[in-house]
Amino acid sequence: MSKQQEIIAALGVKPEINVDEEIRRRVDFLKEYVRKSGTTGLLIAISGGIDSAVTAGLCKRATDELRSETGMDYRTVGVLQPYGEQADIEDSRSVVEAFQLEHAVEMNIQEAVDEVAIETEYALKALGIHRHISKEGKGNVKARTRMVMQYALAFEMNLLVVGTDHASEAITGFFTKYGDGAVDITPLSTLNKRQVRMLAKALGVPEPILAKAPTAGLWEGQTDEGELGISYEANSDYLEGKPIDEAMRLKLERQYEKTAHKRLPIPGI
């Protein structure tokens, strides 16, 4: 088995998908987990990007069906989490409108993030390190603060926190382990980015979101592909078993090996 085949098997990606079947399978997966968990619905953070938009659409279908089938008040709660003024906040709001999310709320993370950053700088100074928190460090604080707020709200409402992680992120380790990667359930996990986009079109994700460059929103101008130096086209081709440029293949495989710890449970002894 080649390294490429090994990675594809580990991440569970199919070379081709039937979009309607995948939507049905993932909606059923969400419904079953909600039933088993004894919770009353799902919470999804809506960033304005394609991954969270697709996840929101799946969640809404799942809780609508549960409510229709049981007569109980299952719900999907959409959470918008800008840092101060978010330039593309209207994209997040367009997802709320497109999927008719009756339950949506905005939770601004700026004050909480800035306070953590200040306290971190005080700690650095006390240790003899006189500098501001790094751009990357503050980006991670943003990801973790968003999760703290999501779980605070989910706890009060007895909801599961839904993640947007998928195989094209898993192969590169481009998620914050136990930050924005620590969620209760991940309905996109065996799809690559191209396949997520296919589901987006079928679900009715707004067109402007389909055209956006993927970003985690960790700092101004940040994009996934720019940060990694790997295009999602090549990433998706690789995960579908197709040949790609040799330099890009080696880069992807090195990234997979380097970030193996992020895909594993917390180690113990």
C-alpha cells in the first residue's frame, strides 16, 4: 500500500460520492447521535465560510426532521462569533437566512480575546520576555475563545457542539487541537474540500460563500492555502487517489506526518 493509499484509508475519503446519499447519511448520523446523547439539538458556529455553511444546513435538516418525527422541540442554534467588526459578517448572516435558522445569536469575542492576550503579555514580561503575543498565538486564542463561548451556551441549552472538520483539514493538521478541533460531533469528517463544495451547492449555500477563499479568520488576510502553500485542488485530488505534482505530494505527506499528534487522542502512560 502506498503512502497515499494509507492516508486515504485512514481518513475514509471516497474517490467519488453521490451527493444526495451523502447528505442523507450525514443528516441521519446527526439525528441518531442527538437521540442517543439525550440532548435537545445542535449548536454550530457560522463563520461565513463554506464548511460551517454546509454543516449548518445539515444540522437544520436533522433537527427539523427530529422535531417533525417526535413532536419535541429539537433545534439548531447558529452562533456568529466576530472579533470586533467582522468584514464578512453579512456572509454569516446570509447562511442564517438561507437555512431559516430560527435560533441564531451573535457573541463577540473581542474583549475576551484581548484580555487573554494582555494577561499572556504580562506573564511573558514576568518571565523576562518583553514582547507582544504573536500573531499566530493570538489566532489560536481566538479559536479557543470561540469554543469556550460555544460550550458555555451549549451547556445551558443542552446542545451538542458540531464541528466543521473535514479530511482536507485533517491531512494537513490545519485545525487547533482541542481548540476549534475539540467538538462533540463532526459530520463532514470523511469528505475532502471539493466534496464539501458539492454538498454546498446541493444544500443551497449562498453563492458569495462558494466563491470565497477559505480562511480560518485568525488574522486579517489569512487564507488556508496561503498559510499552507498547498491548494485545495491538489489536496482534494490527492485524497481521491489521483496523481498530483510530485513536490506537492511530498509536501502533503510531510505535513500529514508532522501533524500526526493532532489527530490522536491525548496520550497517557
